[in-house]
Amino acid sequence: MSLSDWIKNKIGGEDGRDARKTLTSPPRFEGKWVVAGASEMGKSHKNADPPIPCQDSHAIKPLEAGWGIAILCDGAGSAPLSHIGSEFTVSQAIGVFEGIIQKNKWIKTGELPQPEAWQKLALDAFRTIRKRVELVAEAKEVKSKDYACTIIVVIYAPMGILVSHIGDGRAGYRDNEGKWHPMMTPHNGEEANITIFLTSDYWLKGDFEMSGVTVPESKVINSVPTGFTLMSDGCESHTFETGYFDEENMRFIHKNTPSQAFFETLRKQLLSVNAEGATDKDIQELWSKFVDRGNTKFTNELDDKTLIIGILDERQEARDDRIET
Amino acid sequence: MGFKDFSAESPENYDQKSICCFVVDVSSSMTGAAIAELNRGLQEFHHQISDDYQTANKLEVAVVQFSSNVDMIVSPALPYNFEMPHLKAHGSTKLVDGVRKAMKIIEGRKDWYKMTGQPYLRPWIILITDGEPDQGQDINGLSMEIEEGTKNKKFVFLPIGVQGANMNVLEKIAGYNKKGGEWQKMMPMKLRGLKFAEFFEWVSASMSVVASSTEEESVNLPDIGNWMEGFEI
């Protein structure tokens, strides 16, 4: 049984209810995730005198059986220590979310949580991470808001994706028919550069809304992913269709669509170098260079840029060197 | 083994807009070197933002000049859609009327952004003056309007004093910014000599810092360059 058939049965397809009873464990993950991520300084940070450190941070942690975690934080331009805050928050978040995966035995059962459960788990996780940021701030005798940053968490798995975030940026996934979809709505205020941070107080109760979605916004994608991406806002207009001006009706039309052409082009190149035997280090170097100066828009971007991409390599050779449990 | 660099074309998107309205003093006291340097600074600023790939499609500029009269000499436009005029010094100093005109212009532009559903950044008003406002100019009234406008996030107000400016008046009309949860006055800054070019360079660079993520109410201000003279608060 293929993975997608297994999922169809698991969530109840035409004859899903009957099939569910007979299933005991998920089929073996076939393929290999090629994941790359880079956080690069924006032009305004490079050109400042002295240069402003990159306030973005990210981490990627592959787990067993085709599961993994990718996290990024974008430090607030208005917070003096946000470069430290984003790095610390990423490091803590990786551990906290890995703990959640292990504790709930999602890898072993091959099951993603229900949306309500994921929302609660993510909210609690963000509260825990926030508390740790506060403790560090207290120890360093600074305000926790000096460490302000946004956060996007993506847990990728063979049968779907979990995503949760506080703040702006974008994230998307590629389905098994090759179409890219958005999977989060950035939290923006009335002005385009206003967002919300992990260190903000507003979201703590879990009922605060921004841009028409809750903060944090948590989603369960029950679709076999063949790719995913997450990025800080410095990359969004170079990778997503974010909007256009309808001259006829004099109206700006908001969009939140990953650029199919952009991601498919990069997907092919990632798969190609992977097939040519590039090591993870080679791929990371190529990716960093691309995010830094891959085209004029990336080169000229003023804000810091973090772009993470994961592509499923389904070739036989890739299957042979997949990560096993 | 060498691998081919990754490359991909980015999609075309409509850029979010911001507006910066300069309110410039062209009273007779600016005659000579001051007006010449101000003109040079404005022209360089225009070239700089026109040449900057990022700013050219984002930053709209308006210019109001004041002397015995108040005139909008550049209506809100992207850099490639206007010519920066050469200013001539003459007349008196209707500073308050000039700032009020700028407030109306940016409010109108903001209404346009909102009406058309466009993402935008908080507008800036930059006042550049070298002298004392005319008798009868309502500084106290303007001071209250700027406090209300900046605290309600309608605009950022930055008063710049050129040699001979009455900094006490500028301090009185300074705007507010929230830092660490507290409202703080954004104190006026005094131009060192006639370093208009350096100042406008700073303004151009500032627009990018302003665009970076920030929490509600606060505004990012970039570090001040060497164009500013030390000014005690």
C-alpha cells in the first residue's frame, strides 16, 4: 500500500473506516529529504556602519523515518538584542518541539495530531520558550522584549506537515501532484512592517487575532508533502506572489501564493546536485550563496533573509541512502 | 567537485509604499550658501533614491516649501515620476502653516493607501528650518497636533534645525515615539554646518531601517550619522 493510500484510509476515504481497523503501523518512508537553509544579512545591515548583525536565525533537525523540524526566527528591527534573541529562541524551540514529537510518539504511530490538539501543544510550547527567554533576560538584567523575534515552526513528516507561527514571514508546501500551496498567514498590523513577537503579551491567552487568524496560528496539513518552505519576511516578495495592483478597479489584491516557477526551478536544481553526489555541506554552501545573491532581488534586499527549503527525493538511489530509524 | 550555482527568477510583486514629506524653509534667511546646499542635498537625495533598486518603487516623496506663503512643490510621487525643483530663498517663515500642509498631504495619501487596500509604512514628515517662525504662527497649537498625530501613529515627525534655528521652538513641536513601553520625545536634531548631503543620505538609508519588523507603536530610527551637531536635551 502506498503512503497516500494509507493516509486516505487512515483519515477515512471511501472505505476508510474498515481499513483503519486493520492498520497497525505506517509503511516505511521511501525517499530522502533534501533540506537546505540559510540566514543571510540584508543589504541595509551590511551597509550600516558598523554593520548590523543578522537578526535572523534558523535550525533544521532531521529526525528518523522521514520526520524533521525546521524553525526560523526573525529578530525585531526595533529590539536591540534581537540577534541574540532569535538565536536563543531557535535553539530552545528545536528541543521543545522535538520533545513534543517524542512524547506523543507521532513517529512511531505515524500519526499527526488533530488540529485542536496541535494548536494547544504549540501554544504551550511557545509559552515555555517565551518563559526561557524571560529567564535569560532576567539573568542578563535586560528586558525580555529586547530579545523580540518572530518564530515559524514546521514539523515535516511523510504523511503531512505541522506548522505554527507567531509573527510575519511565509511558509508553504508542495503536494504530491507538484503544486505549491501556502500554509500560514503572516501576522501583520495596519502598517506593513508591524507584527507580533514571541515576547509580546497579547497572544498569551491564545485568543488574540491578527490578520484574521489567531496568534499563534497552527495548522495540520493532512496531505503527503513532496516539498516545503519557510522564510522570514525578507524573502517573501522574492519567492511568493504577495499581491498586485488592479489598475482597473484601483485596488490592491493581496496574494499569498508560493511562486510555482521559482520553487520548481530550485527543486530541480536541488535534486540534480543531490543526484550528482553533493554532500549536505555542498548543498548548504550553494543555498547560502543563493539566498545571499542568487538574483538581483535577493542581492538588493535590505532586510535580513532566511529561506529554508525541503525537497523529497524519491529516486531509488535516494531511497537507498535514506535515514533509517 | 564543483556544482553549478542555484539560480531562479523571482516573481514580480507590487511594492508596499511609504511616503516622506519634506517641509523646507525657503525664507530669506536661507539665502546664499544654505539654500545652495539644501538644493544640492535634495538633488542628490533624488538621484540616490531613483538609483536605488529597492527604494525607487517604494518611497513616495512630497515637498512643501514655506516662506511668506506655503506651496506643495512636489505632490506625492515615486522618484521617477517627478523632478526635484530648485528652491529659491525669499520672504518670511510660516513654519506652522507649512507643517500643517504636510500633515494634510500625508493624511490624504494614507487615506488613498487604505481606500485601495495597499500595504504601507508609517509616513514621515521632515521639517528643515533655519529660523524663527513668523509672529502669530500657532506653535502651541501645532505642538498639540504633532503630539496627537505621533502618539496615534499617524506619522513620524522629525524636526531638523539648520544654523541659526531656534531649537527651543523645534523642541516644543517634537513628536513622540514609544520605546520600552514609554512615550519618548523624538528630539530635534541640529545639522552640523550645512551637511545637507550627509543628512539626505541618512534619510535615504533610514527608509530601509524603518521598513524592518517592529512592534506596534514603536518606530525604528537608524543611527544618526555625522551630519548632526551635538544637541543637549
